[in-house]
Amino acid sequence: MQRKTQSDTPAQPPDALVPPPDADHDHDRCRDALLEEAERRCAERRQRLTPQRRRVLAVIADGHTAIGAYEIMDRLAEDGSRPAPISVYRALDFLMALGLVHRLASLNAFVACAGPERAHGAQFLICRGCGVVGELNDAEVDRAIGTAAAAAGFAVTAPLVEVNGLCRSCRDSNVPA
Ligand SMILES: [Zn+2]
Ligand SMILES: [Zn+2]
Ligand SMILES: [Zn+2]
């Protein structure tokens, strides 16, 4: 959950993040920051980060790749009994409503939010080499979608964009495009 500071160029508004993270970054910090943020948002909204919600979030926050609901259940089953699918889906709904998790429709999978707390459209950069997902929050893109949609008489509720490609490290290691 690292935020960029004010030094961005105009093409990169303050809230746009530059993903995906390097393979050798300190991921413990990402995960801890997300779990702390979850506690904070729950406290603010007087909601409870139940053990189940926390476990689901911890599994998603374990990496920067998207993870499917059944894979989440498999991971949870590793240290205990297998959770009922409904309880996992409810936890996912809760975490999405809290803005901590996004669902990637093209992968039918979930990824931790790397963006700001305020409601945001997002552009997901999905690496088809290693599966790492980056998240951009470019207000220009949201505006462009809103304007074009409005011209078509369409009211946008979620300007989410999923972009496929190759991340820097996959390009560096010559994963075929
Ligand atoms: Zn990380
Ligand atoms: Zn986000
Ligand atoms: Zn990659």
C-alpha cells in the first residue's frame, strides 16, 4: 500500500501507482500494511475484522497475483478445516465493500487493492507471464471512460479496466510476448 508522493509528472496523477512491484521488494511490508489498513477501516466503520475475514485477506495479500475463491479455500484448509464456500464469498464481499480487495472479472479471481482509500476506478495491469497484477488509478482514464460513456447515454458505476501484457521483469527475462 505504498502511495506515491507529490513528485509525479502531470501524466501520472498523485494517486496513480506505478506497479507491479519488483520481485525482490520487501513483501512483508505490503502485507502488514494491508492488514493494518483493514483494521483501521473496520474500526472507522465500526465493523469487525473477524478471524475469517482476516484470514481471507491474509491469503489474498500474500502475493501480487490474483487468486481464485477455490484456491483461497484450499489455502485456508491447509491450516485447519476447509471453510464453507459461502463463508469465503461473504468475507470476499465484505473485503470488496471495504475497498481492500478487487475482483478481476477476466480471471475470475481476487487481488489486494494497491490504491487509495477513496472510491476509485482502476486499471489493472495483468502480467500474463508471471501473473503479477499492478493497479493504476489514473483519473484521466476514469474521466475519458465517463465522458465517452455519457455520450452513449451510459452511466458508469465502476470504470474498471483490465489490461493484459508483460511486466518489466518478464520482459527483462524475455518471456515471449
Ligand atoms: Zn508486495
Ligand atoms: Zn484499488
Ligand atoms: Zn510478469
